[in-house]
Amino acid sequence: MEYDERLARFRQGHVNPFDRGENDGTTDRKDTPKLEVRPELFSGEPKSQSSDRAMDLGLAEDHFSRPVGSFVASDIEQLKQAIEECKRLILELPEHSERQKDTVVKLIHLRLKLQELKDPEEDEPNLRILLEHRFSKEKSKSVKQTCDKCSTIIWGLIQTWYTCTGCYYRCHSKCMNLITKPCVRSKVSHQSEYELSICPEVGLDKQDYRCTECRSPVSLRGVPSEARQCDYTGQYYCSSCHWNDTAIIPARVIHNWEFEPKKVCRSSMRYLALMISRPVLKLKEINPLLFNFVEELVEIRKLRQDILLMKPYFITCKEAMEARLLLQLQDRQHFVENDDMYSLQDLIDISSGRLSCSLTEIHTTFAKHIKLDCERCQAKGFVCELCKEGDILFPFDSHTSVCQDCSAVFHRDCYYDNSTTCPRCARMTERKQEEVEL
Ligand SMILES: [Zn+2]
Ligand SMILES: [Zn+2]
Ligand SMILES: [Zn+2]
Ligand SMILES: [Zn+2]
Ligand SMILES: [Zn+2]
Ligand SMILES: [Zn+2]
């Protein structure tokens, strides 16, 4: 029963469901336009303090908040009586008056309650798997949620509803069998790639003037339903599948370094939210030019390269392990694994300056451990074998060069001047040859 829908129609003054004197819910609703029901409709008892009978129908808030299960047969009888009373009252009250409207709200409330009593919640399983969604029954009675399927309010107090534990798709129990969209979580784990063309539009005609997701007819003139474009997929959606949510679009970031949020459909919004921390963007392959234009990226790349050079010190140092130094990067695990993969969140934080701050801080802490605080790590420094002069060198020092083969560290100036061979590698080759000869 879509009471809320009928309520909305009544409120709009299109149809008074009680005009016909027939209120058993069989009104033909084939062409009912989808109307939004605002949460404030149910956000409390009507303010009217008049002594009208509606106030005496046992509709006080505590009646509804009684735990499910504590209702007994007499409650059902009472509800039925109250419903009859309400119906009479509605017919008596002046047409379209506030009091009449309030009473209709009460009637709807009562009927939903009655329906729930007849169809107890315990019948619904706690977990339902559907199109790879893992729907778990919600216990929360919060009434602020909106159903992702039918786009109307979920009345937590009186309706059963589910949330997918993978993608956070929320919907009424009654709407679950109408879902056509598979869970985006599986897309995130199986094929975690972004669409990297900016708003790749195909055109409404190619979509057959239908919503990409639910296939309901749409057009740009808004007849029969408004076509809304998703900036991420470039495709058009109906207003049930696209709520004008906004999100930062990866393609715009990668190609234009543009962070302005754009309008996206519901499923893109969920997908982008799940993907935001995943390091799936290989910047130097997708858009290497970005490093020429965005200074901050060059800085971050250098910090990341240094951190990878510091990592071998930490994984062999007991003290560093005990101090859990590497855990400072636990929110960006990929920074400990490579220096070229970025998550969208990384790029957002680079653009805001946040990442540079925190990464510089971590870099300083790491370098301090290796070069100043820890004897064990200090002992793993290098003396430049080319000039045999100066301080102990570490591969992440800015004025050094590292041999690609043996990882020996030299002054940058020494290494490039002596562009022939690395003395350490040469020594090792010699030793090997001696072993073979023996
Ligand atoms: Zn729904
Ligand atoms: Zn899901
Ligand atoms: Zn749709
Ligand atoms: Zn150490
Ligand atoms: Zn040197
Ligand atoms: Zn070498």
C-alpha cells in the first residue's frame, strides 16, 4: 500500500481519496505521478490543539513507539476503531482544511500501523542476498532515510527496511524485489577501474529516451520524467535513479586537475564513494603531463620515493618496528608499497595541501630515526666510495645518487662525474670471478 503516495496526491489537491466514499485502497493509481513526500509530514503530531476528536483517537506518540510485539488483540481492535473514527471525521471536516489534512495524516499512520501488526516484522529474514547485494535488516527506527529504489521516505518506525552492507544501498523491504541494479561493491572488487573519459555522453536517442538504470521513459523536456545526466557515466537517468547528488569526478581530476563536484546518479555516487581511497590511478601512465603542471605532485612523488628508500631500514630495525613507525602510513598503505599509484583521495588531499603537510611530517620523523636516533640504522649509512670523503650518506638524502644494481650510495656530483662504473659492483664482479676460477 503506498499510502504516502496517496497522501502526497491528496496534499497537492489533485485527488481526495475520500471523495468517492470508498476508502479501501483500491483507487486506480496507474498514472499516479511520482511525488516527493517530505519527512516533516510525519515529524510529530499536528500542532493543532483544538479539542477535535482526532486528538482523542489514541494517536499519541507513545502509542506508536511501543515496542513491536507488545501489541495485543485489543490494540488491533482499538486501531480499527480509530481508523473508522478518522474516516468519519475526514468526511465531516471542511474540504481541504488544515484539520482535514492532519486527520488524513493520522489515518495513514494508523493504517500503516495496522498493516504492520498484521504482517509482523519477524517474518522478514535478517539477511537477504540479491544481485550481489548483501541486505541486512535494519534495526534503526530513524525516519530520516530515503529508499534508493522508490525515492520516498523510509518510516523506520513502521516499515521494515534493509541496507546493503557492501554498497550502503538502502531500501524498503517492499521495494527489494524491484531492484534491478547489481551491487557496486562487486564492481569495486572485480573491476576496480574508473571511467576516465570526461562525461562520455552517448545521447538520449542512443538510450532510447529511457533511464539507463531502470529503463523508465525520460526526456529533457521533463515529459514524462526529467532526464538527468550523470557527469561520471555521461548517461541520462530518471529522477528516481539520479537525485542530483554531487561528487568529484576522477576523469576531470586526472585530465584537468579540476575538483569541482558534479552531479551524479545514485549508483555512481555509491561507486565513487567506495572507490575514493583505492589506489587505482597510475598517474604517470594516464596523464604524465600532469607532473609538468602541478608542482605539488612532483613534491609528493619525491617524498614517496624517499619513503620507499627508508622502508628497508625500518623492516630490519627492531626499534623502528617497536615504535610502529611505518604504521603512520596505515591510512595510505600503498605509500609503503609503491610510488606511482594514487587514490582519488590522495589527489584531493594533494590539491588541498593536506597530503604535503602530513607526508612531510612523516618524512621528517622517519629521517630523524635513521640518521639521528637509531645507532643500528645509522650504521647502515654509506661512505661515498668515489671520493671517500664527507658525511655518512643515506639513499634518501637529496644530494645523493643510488646505484641501481647494488644500491650503494654516492654523492650525486661524484656519481655523475664518474659515469663509468660503480666501484662496489666492480668489486663484487671481481670477487665472483675469483670464486669461479678457484
Ligand atoms: Zn522504497
Ligand atoms: Zn550492494
Ligand atoms: Zn531510473
Ligand atoms: Zn632504526
Ligand atoms: Zn663523493
Ligand atoms: Zn653498484
